[in-house]
Amino acid sequence: MSLHWPWALGALLAVPLLLFARWWLNRRRRRTAIQVSSVALIRAALPRRPSWRRRVPVLLFLAGLLVLGAGLTRPQASVTVPTDQSTILLAIDVSGSMCTTDIEPNRLAVASEAARSFIESQDNGVRIGLVAFSGIAGLLVAPTTDQEALLEAIDSLTTARGTAIGQAILTAIDAIAEINPDVAASGVNLGDSAAKPSTDPNGGTGSGPLGGYEPDSIVVLTDGSNTQGVDPVTAAEQAAARRVRVFTIGFGSTEPAPMVCTPDQISGDTTGGNWGGGPRGGGRRVQQIDEGALTQVADLTGGRYFQAKDADQLADVLSDLPSEIGMQRRDVEVTVWFVLVATVLVGAGVGLSLWWNRPRAPAPRSVVRSGGS
């Protein structure tokens, strides 16, 4: 909870001032009281009411004034709200290890199919961009709503040497900067205007103009660790400074398995040389995911790290991502709720006071008739 006009808290002084005024008036009344011969007669003439009935309306009225005074400060609450202008940059690892067959037919084929399903399940208003990275990172498709272009790019993914996770994050940031003027490119020095990195995995309050993150997010899917280029944590710090969340997915099992790529998954620069001419592979591969770095990247940017050991888990992760990416933490003004509560309290106090002090009809007198002779 934050206050947009904290100086308006001075309005709360109205309550103690009213209490002081009431005390002062009661004191003056005692000084000017009329002396009567019998107080018992006056008490007998007044309606009998419990003392709590006199206090409850006053307490409700004062509580209403306190709540109303607090509402004048324009309080803001950090809440989770949906965003309808989100952009998702999907960065897919295409290093040679993605040919590992621990997940049949291999990791790249399963990741490609999961990415296709993810793209096809999105609403038409969601823009998706595609980044592929191995030793270098490249933007295959700029953020777009054209699902056909995205699916064609997914089908054309080929493997190469190296894993540059940090460079993939920077490439995704630059792609977002092209369509969002509030996000600076990765090479721009933000200086004092940079937002402080958040460690809230649920979206945090951040330090943006609306107290939250940009509606643009990056999803990094990898089966390994960074081998060249900029460090992923360094790249994550740049994303955090721009209020861009990064969600990371570690894909693959711990079971040793051979690396076998189909001819259409092989480029001229991949581990083991040119594997053309049919499904080829070399050696056995075990999982070498740097979960510590991927978790730190997600935590620094307000995202989240996921682990997917098989095709079903990867499909579940990607299907659940929209519910996390499409929600943001925003500072929403809640003044209207304070006014509503204050109105109810004041109304209840006034209503009870009028009800309990309403004039009562005198009790009917019984008439005694004498009998005739």
C-alpha cells in the first residue's frame, strides 16, 4: 500500500479536533447548568437508554471520518491485473546438444513441436517474436501476430556450435525495443533512470511508471549452460533495468543418450562436423543445465525458472506461461473503496442515532370505570 498524497493525512486531525470540541462544549454546559430541586425527577422524565447506545453512533461516525481522511491520501494497492498488449520473445536453444535423444525423437524436435503448440494457442492480439541461439543469437522473426511466419521459422531451426544464453537475452531486448519506446536497446546506458532489479518471482512492484513491469517478456528455452558471449546474469541485469521479465526453461533429462539429428536439423556448423546424408550423431550426452544461472536470471528480472524433463512437462510449462506472462503487478488507486467504507460507517452511525433517539408515543392510560348502583 502506498499513498499518492501523503500530506493529506493532515485531514485525520479532524477527529481529535471534534473530540476536543465536544469535551469543551460539555464543560461549558456544566457551568451554565440550571439547578433543580430534584435530579431524580429529571432522570425519571428522560427516556432510559443503555450507555452503549449513546457511544456506538459516535464511534461509527468517527471511524467513518478516519477512513474518509485516509481516502483523501489517494491510497494505491499493488494488485495483479491482466494486460492485453503483451509481447513474448521466444528464445530457443539450437546448440548441438539439442540433438540428444533422451527425449524422443530428440530435444530439438520436441521443443519445436511444443513451440508450435504454444504459438497456435495464443490469442490474435499477442505478438510473438522468435530468437534462435547457439554460439550466436539471431532474431528470426520480429514480434508479430502472423502465426504462419512464426511456424515456418520454427520448422527451419537448425543446430550449430556453442550456447550463448546471455546474447539471446540481449537480442530479445533489442527486438522489444524496436516496438516499445519505453524499453531502451541493450547498448543504451540508462544511468540513474534504470529501475532497480526486483527479486519478486510473482511480478513484484518494480519501479516503473505504473509500479510494475513492461507488458513484454522473454522466454528462454535451453538444455545447457552458457559457453560464450555475455554472461546470462549480466544480460538479465540489463533486462531488469528495463523492467522486462525473463522466464527460463531448463529442458532435458539426466539420462545419457546419443545425439542424433535429422538432415533438416543440421547446419554446416555443428558439433561433430557435417552430419548430412541421414540421421547421424556422435557420443552420448548428459544434461548440463546451469540451473543456478537460469534461476538467478529469472529472479533478477521478476520472472520464473521452470524445469522440463520430458515432452509432457515442457508442454505443461508452455501452456501455463500465458497466465503468468499476461498478468502484471500494478499500483491501482483504491480511493473509491475508502470512500465507500466511510459512507457506510457514517451512514450507520447517523441511522442508529436517529433510530434510537426517535420520539416514542406515550403509553396509553387505562381508564377505570366505576360500576353503577
